[in-house]
Amino acid sequence: MTAVPAQESHAARLREVLPEHSGVTEAGELTIGGVEVSALVEQYGTPLHVFDEIGLREQARRFVRGLRERWPNSDVLFASKSLPAVGMYKIAQEEGLAVDVAGAGELHLALAAGVDPARIYFHGNAKTTAELAFALERGVGTIIVDNTDELDRLDALLTAPQALLLRVIPGVEAETHASQATGGTRSKFGLPMDQALAAIERMRAHPLMRFEGVHLHIGSQILNTAQFAEAVEKISSAGHFPTYDIGGGLGVKYTHADDAPSVEAYLDEIVAAAKAHLPEGSRLLIEPGRSLVARAGVSAYRVVSVKRTGQVFVAVDGGMADQLDVALTLQRYEAVIANRAAEPAAEAVQLVGRQCESGDLLIDGADLPEARVGDVVVMATTGAYSYTTSNNYNGALKPAIVFVADGEARLVTRRETYADLLATHAPALEGGTATD
Ligand SMILES: Cc1ncc(COP(=O)(O)O)c(C=O)c1O
């Protein structure tokens, strides 16, 4: 068997951004959950999202136990927009997390996964009457109200007491990409403090609105934990309530050079702020998404072409159709050649996708061994928001999701098929009708 070269391999350099339960065999194959990624792509095809299931569960426990130890009256909500897959909703429920959904689609997925409706929190800045009616009919535990039009809708719909939280704008400008900041004064989410106080009065006066407290979410991929402490202080100014939900947003390490706070450091910071500013004994909720699922997931592709035109373009069989978050947030990622993981990096390449956009650049300057057609390229830390934002650009099919643990792989979400792609166009096809 080949010995790992004395020079550090490109995969070893990325140890901290690859899934916790990953490794490299003597033959230089990257493994996740004890299974070679090359074998997974043989079986399930590419592009493929692969998750280290034990890593997912361990991270969930770090949040649940860590928060409970520090603030017993608490709950961790899985922000399901980060990985809206039925397999993941099931894990969240099994690991004792509640679930937050934003919209009827995520609510359908959560209910199908068997999540207890009482443990579901329903978000959204533009919930329709139909969505609210569906949530009420299915017994969703808590609705997180965004605005007064939503209160009008609830007023018309409610026939039984309903627990509500109100989303407020804390005025915290999160240090992150502009598209990921949601708590600044110009945010489209929630109400500014003065309007929030009026909305709270209205809920309190209503016979069926059970107002329980306030919610905020300052943004995503936030690496400075002091910003969460600031948010806790700001939310305390709304008043004394039974519940405070301080949202998600903890950032993760995407590149070997990034420095991201641990779950423990984050919890220490928010609980210290809660002890300083929130009423003793109140209920504290957090909603991690990215930090719960990002590291456990990778995306695997096949190299389709290697072109040397002054720059080295390594083109793979996926792209912004399954990895849109790169273009939305300009997040920098790292990659590994899974079938040659023990080799050192040889050059910095443009890792590009196959969609018809120059912006379909997965990694600008990925350090890789000299790539060859047919190699399996794995992008690390893609567990959050990649599947979420997958789309059909250029007729791409949404990828499959595989969970791997203890040497066993299981398909939790199948790849879309061309039949799926055509199905919604049935009205335009022979024999289809406008109402199909
Ligand atoms: C209301 C709310 N809660 C939680 C989250 C999860 O954030 P993150 O994935 O950064 O933890 C989001 C993400 O946008 C959100 O909008």
C-alpha cells in the first residue's frame, strides 16, 4: 500500500473542515463514516451530498446538552432551512431538538418526518392565510409572528388558544455577508421595538392569542460571538416575558485558515449575557442551522474536464445548480480529490461548475493535486444550505443525499429524475391538462 507522502497531504491539511468521522485509507481514499467516498459515488452517482451521521448527532448533542447544562429552561430548535431533508428532521427529533420551519413546504417535510407538531415553531415574514390555516389545523406549537397583517390573519383564523412569539428587530448589524445579515435596522424581518410593543399589547388583549415572548435572529455565519451577547441585551429591552428566542447564526470554519468559535464558546457567551439581562427562570431558545449541519456534510463531484488556458480549470459535473450558496454569499470553501486524498497539493486551480454562468465558480484557487478526468472531487463543509438552494438551472437534477455511519451508507433523499423534471410541465405536453 502507498505510504502517505512525507509532505502533508492536501486532505490532512483540511482535517478540521472535513467531517469529524472522516479519514484516509492507506490507498489514499477519503472515507466518511467508514465508507470510501469513491464507493459512494459509484453507487449513488454525482453530484452527491454525503453526511457523517454520527458527526451530525454528536453536534446536535453538543448544542442540546451544552445549553441545558448552562440554562436548564431551554430548547434548541433545528433551523430546518439549513438542511430540509426528511432524514435530517428525523435525526433532529430523535436527538431532542425542536424544529423551526419557514413556510408550509418545510412544515410538510417536518410533519412527514414525524416531528411532534407541538415542537414546531413556524417562521416567515410573509406567511399566507392558507399557510397559517394549515399550521393551526396541524397543531403547530408556536407561531413566530412577523407583522401586524399576520395578526389580522390570525385574528380571523383562531378558534382555540395559540402560543405566539413576536419577531423584533434588535438593530444589531451582523458582521457577515450583507445577504446574511437580518437584524439591522433596515431588516425586512420583524418589527422595530416601538411597533413591537404595540403588537404585544394587541396580542395580550386577544382572548385566543397566547403571547409568550420575543424572537430575534441577527444573521448567519457570524464568527464574533460578542454580537450574540449584544443581541441578548437588546432583546431584554423589549420587556419581561416567559420566553426569549435568540435565533441562530453561529458561523463555522470553512477554510483551513478560518477561525470559528466552538459551540461551547458560543453557549458560554449567550448564557453569560442571558444571566446578565434576561429574567431568571425564563425560557431560552436558540435556532442553530449552519453550525449544526455544515461540517458533517460534503458534496462529491466527478471531474469532467481539465483545461489549461493560462489558468487551470477543473470542471465538475455539478455547480451553482447544487451549490448556489457560493454565488449568493461568496463563501470560500476547500476541496479534496477523494480518490487521491493522500497526495500533497500541486497547484491552485479554478474549480468550476457546469452551469452557463462565469459566476459558476465553486472555488477560486483550490489547492489540489493535478486533477484528472474521472477524479472524485469533494467540496468540504457543504452540509448547510447547499441542498436547500439546489435548483434546476440548465435542467440540472437536484442531487441525492446519503447518510453514512459505522461503515454503512443509507440513501435518505433520492436524486431527482428527468421524469420529475418533466412532471410539472405536463400541462404543456401531449395529453396534459392545465390542471394536472
Ligand atoms: C429565523 C432564523 N432562525 C435561524 C436561522 C439559522 O441560521 P444559521 O443557519 O446561521 O444558524 C435562520 C437562517 O437564516 C433564520 O432565518
